[in-house]
Amino acid sequence: MSNRREFMLQVSLGSGVVLAGNAMAQGAMVAESDAQAAALGYKADASKVDKAKFPKFATGQACSSCALYQGKAADAAGGCPLFAGKQVAGKGWCSAYAKKA
């Protein structure tokens, strides 16, 4: 019996550590200076996008309305598969923007 209890305790502690690690990884915001972010022209504030450099940018485009955004539209930040383990600003933008259907 004690082996089973020890096993269950180890499993629950291990799960807690994994969940805490995932929460911490998802909590980090991607920096505009990050190599991937710079390559995609990511800006945490879409109003600061260089419209000459990114002519496909249109007013109203933001991470929160992108198909890749993993947060809710009203969230200040959310995950993005382009920046594994990091969050992007809901009001941000990058050149991979794809309007949600």
C-alpha cells in the first residue's frame, strides 16, 4: 500500500512541476529584438508598424484578430505558435498576420 501512495504522490508532484513550467514558459513575452520577431517585423503595438516596409499591413490588424493567436480576443497577451513558449501582445502585429475566419 505504501508503494502505491508514494507513486501517486510522485505523479501528482511531477504533474505540478510540469504545469508550473508550462505556465512560466507561456508567461514570457516575446521581445521585438528576438531574432524570429525581428524577421517577422513583430511590433508589440501595431500602430508602430513601418507601413513602408510592410505595405500589406492594414489598420485594424492585430495579433488578437489573427488566426495564429492562441488567446481570447480581449486578452492583453496570448500564445503564438511562431514564438514557441512565448506570448505576443494582443495589440501587436507581425508579417505572418492571417485574419481569423
